[in-house]
Amino acid sequence: MDTTNRTTEAPQPATLARPTAPTEAANWPEPRPLETNLRPVEPFRHGLLPSSILSFAQDVAELMQVPLDFPAIASVLTIAGAVNRRAYIVPKVKDTTWKVIPNLYGGIVAPPGFMKTPVMQATTRPLVDIENEWHKEFAAEMDEYETKLADWKAHSPSNGGDKPKPQKPRARRLVVNDGTFEKIHELMRENPAGLLVIRDELAGWLAQLERAGREGERGFFLTCWDGNSPHSLDRIGRGSIRVPATCLSMFGSIQPARFRSYLAGADGVPLADDGMIQRFQLLVWPDVDSRFKWVDRPPNEDARRQFACIIKTMTDLDPNHPLEFHFDSEGQDLFECWVEELEERVRGGQLSPLMAGHLAKYKSLFPSLALLFELADRGAKQVLEGLGGCSTPSRLEVCNQNADRAFSWMSYLESHASRIYSLTGTRDQLAAKQLADKILSGATGTEFTCRDIEHKDWKKLDSAERVRHACLILEKADWLRNVTEKPTDKGGRPSLKYQVNPRVHEMPARDD
């Protein structure tokens, strides 16, 4: 099956004149699409989501005409951000030292214009609404605090008073969009449950973390993925700030072309092998249907209210007394068998280092997803009400159905990880794609030399070697053919030129 994504976007604007073919198109072979190496992915099946959130995801997908994968992933990540350290699961029966916090990193991979941001906004809206209400409450509490503080100062011990100094109220937060890691660290001290970081463009943020001098920031986000590790910041002028357990969930979107450049280290910076990208376990790149159906109907308000109710139930849980869950007996057997098979694959030496590192982290992903699905079902029924304030709740179990659902997610997510890591092509392939784009825009003309391209100083084509290798790749794909011009009467060496196949302009547009 051909899994290469195709868009229905119009051809290049008319302002760029299509070059005239040096020879008739009939004399040229049909050019072949450049290899994208996109591997097939599993389609998203309805059974992967609990019924408590499936209707909401379907509603968003139909109204926005996007794959169900988009709102499904967004919904799970939103619930993860709402829960964070408010609940955890103990995946073993006797060894209770291993506790999995269900915070998650993930996002959506799709070309521009595929409604990634609107989907993110629709699913995270309940968190934003809750935070807005918290802000109103905080403003009222601050007014009361200022009044009490003024009264305390008027009757302070120096003035003969003995009233205790009023405590400044704490600003509760759920979401961070654009903050320095120092500020996020400070916010976590005030919000021990953790935060959800929403980044509209993940690739740029990831690339920034690769740069020299950002090691501290990178280390911080690596630590926060665990959800249970302490972290201290010591700064002159700001003192020392310690967070006993850092916890973040992260949700964003990525364009395929930018992500390809990041994974290949195309800017001359090799990809750090510290497990950062492998932490984005809920990163999906589904196939997008080229068909579009105009849908204009009222949203499913019942489904949206239920999803908002689930989020509200999660955020009402007390992080100082998190709920402890365990698998039921059937779910426990399933998880143990799956882990044994997973470890054999990870340790077998047959996987790429990136893929092996990615799958190794699935040991915490399975129980995290099972717990989130269980919490969603219970939240929809509001059966968690009151448990958040109990220091010793009765034993809570994740039912076998949600454990089985999490098991099904493992193969689904692995297929997307395999597609994503297939982007780690060579720089020569990236250079060839860049030159192909320039050819399609008419910027190269109908023929050129390697020196012509090198002098244009285009990104990824800024050296003679890269240009030469890019031309060889395009020549093998029948985009170009080389011709040798004889020296003039004045002598010199023969000149090697490349002619552009005029039929490349008849090819469908690429998705990247």
C-alpha cells in the first residue's frame, strides 16, 4: 500500500514562471518521487479510547475534518496534564517501590494547514477554563490579602500588636505556554501536582535545546519527564529553589519537514543521544485522507460537557494525597507477559538505537495509559469524588478492559514511532529534497552547474560536496540528466551541466 501523504494544495504561484524545457518532454523518462521512507502506520480504531472520551474525540475530528488520531492523542495528553501527580499506579504486586506517574510527552506530526492548533485548543479548553476560574479566585484572595496585610502592618509587633502575619495566597496553575525553564521550575514549587506545557511548534523548541549553553534547560526537561524526581536551581540573586518532585506533561505539534531536519541534525548539530526524543511517546503521524467533506452542524455539547467534567474531576484531586492504583489480576498477568516480550526485543540487538531506547520507555507508558483510561471512566461517572482528600483510600484497581486497551496502544504507537524515526535520513537526502524544491519553484532554471547552485548559498546546499551529492540523487530519480559541454577555442576543462526534466512539474505535490 502506498502510504506517502499527498496534499491537494495548488501548484506553485503563477509569479514563478515554469522553466522552458531544453528538450521535448516526450524525450524524458517519467521522474520518480523522491524517497520519503515513510513507513505504514496502524489506523486509529475506536476501541482504543474509552467510551467516556470517544464521543468527544469523534465530534472534534468530524467538525474539523482531521484524522481521529489528532483529537484522540490530544485528549489523552490533556487528561495526563490534568492528572500528573494527582494519581499514580504501582505496576508490580510485591515490589511497591516502582510508582508510575501518568504524565506524558507527545504531539501531532502533520504539514501546515492541517488543523493541528485548533485541535489542541479544542481539547485543552477545559484546562484553560479551570485556570481562568482559579485566576479570578486568586485575584479576590489577593485583594483580601492586601487588606489583611495593611491591617497587620498597622498592628504589627513594632506597634504593640500581636497578630500573625497573613499568608500570601498561592496562584494555582495548570498550563504553561511560553516560559523559561527557571520560571516553570518556580511555578512547580507552587503547584506540586505538576503542569502541562503546550508548545505550538515542538521542532523549533527541540532544536534550541540541542545548542551549546542549553544543557541546564535540557537536563531540566529530561528530569521532569519522570514525574517524581527532585530538582534544585541555585542562582546568585535568586537564591535556591528546590522542587521535591518535578512533573511535566508536554503537548505540541510538528511539521514533517522541520522534524526531518531536527532528526537528521541538518544544521550541523548532531542529535543528542540522551533520550529526549524518545520521551515523546505519544507522538503520532497519521495518514491524512485527501478527501474533504464540508461539515457545519452544532457541536456535540453533551460529549464536550462530559470531557470537561472528566478534566474538572481530575484537577479536583489532592496532589498531597494522590490516589494509588494497581492492576486487577487479569491486567497484571497481561502486563507482566508483555514486559517480558518487550525486554527480549529491546535487548535482542535487532532494533536501531533510537527505536530500542524508545521502546524501553514503554514499560512506564503501558501502566500510564491504563491508569488514565481508568481515571477517565471513573471521572465520567464522578466516582472519584471525595477520594482525593483521603490519605488512605481503599485499594483502587485498573480494570482489565483498560489494561487491554493500553496493550493495544503499544502496537499503534510503535508503528508511529517507526515512521517518525524513518526520517533520520542522511544530509545528502535532505539536500536533494531542498534542491528539488528549488527546481519546482523555477529558481534553478532549466539547466545549471554545481557551481551555480553553490553560489546561491541555499540552506543544505552550501558546499560543493553537498550540491554534487544532491544532483546525483536527483539524477538517479530522473529529475536531472548531466551533459558535458566541450571546451571553447580558448581551452579549459569540459563543463558539467545538469538539465532539468520538464516532467517534474507534472508530479503531485509532496507532503513535506
